[in-house]
Amino acid sequence: MSQVAILVKRSAASVIHITPYFGFRLSKKSSLQLEFIVNRPRDEKPRTSDLKVITEIRDGTEYYSYEPVRSPKVLQTKFLLLSFRRNVFRDFFYQAGLGFGSNIFADYRVSGGSVKSAGLWREIAYGVGFVGGYERPISGRASLALEASIRWSSGEDSTCARLVFGLGTVIKWNF
């Protein structure tokens, strides 16, 4: 039996989490799932005016440095995880997953004394996730789950590791 769910959570900080996933039941108490998680899909866009160019002349040579004027909030993290879910006691479950995480960051292209462009760039690294929760059937094909989740994506060159956690309500449909 396959299972499909789409979760949209909004926290007080206006951070949106979207989680569609698809899974197959392996036994009455366990299933294998492929999750795609998007945390904070709407980040602020970087602008070329975010950096102030400082020109310094020493010994007849121009040197440039760049000072941030504005720091855009760029926190989007995406995960693609293969997860194993196990029902452990009555309607309680845990789910652990391994896969990849994608971290978005602001990037500025500079040349000489000007900022040529500003945009969003992405790094892909390893990701892991863990979910625990309680799920109750609400009809023959649907169930309602309360979940606590934590996911981690390792950083690479331009971003540090990111830890995403939250609480949510999920409606699941079984086909």
C-alpha cells in the first residue's frame, strides 16, 4: 500500500515548511518513504547595493574591500531523504532518513570597484532526518499525525551546517 502526504506548516516567524512524500508499506508496522522537504521557500533576494565598495590607494595602487550594508535573510534548506518508518507502540512512530540537503546562500560577483551581480546559489551536501509522532486514522484512507521533526544538512564551502526542527500536523492519504 502506498502513502502520500503533503505537509504545509507555518510558524509564528512566517517560516513555511512543505513536505511531500511517497512511501510503500513493508509490513504492518514499517514502511519505506522518499521525502522531499522545503524549509523557508521564500528568502530575501540579495541586491548589488548590499555591499559598499571601499577604495583605498596605497603606493599608487588601488585596493578594494567590501563592507556589508544589508544582510538578506537567506535560510532556505531542501532535503531529499530516503526514510524508514516504524510504528513502535499503538499509534506512536519514529522515522529516520538519510540523503542529501541543499543549502541556499547569497552570492555576490565583484570585479574591481563594483559589485557586478547578486543572486542566490546552492550547495548540495549530506542530510539526515528524524521524525517522531502520533498518528490516528480519521477515515478508511486518511489519518492525522502530530509530528516533531529534526533535520540536519552538512555545509560545504560557502555555508555552514544547518539544523531545522519543528512541530507539525499532517494529513496522510493511503492508496
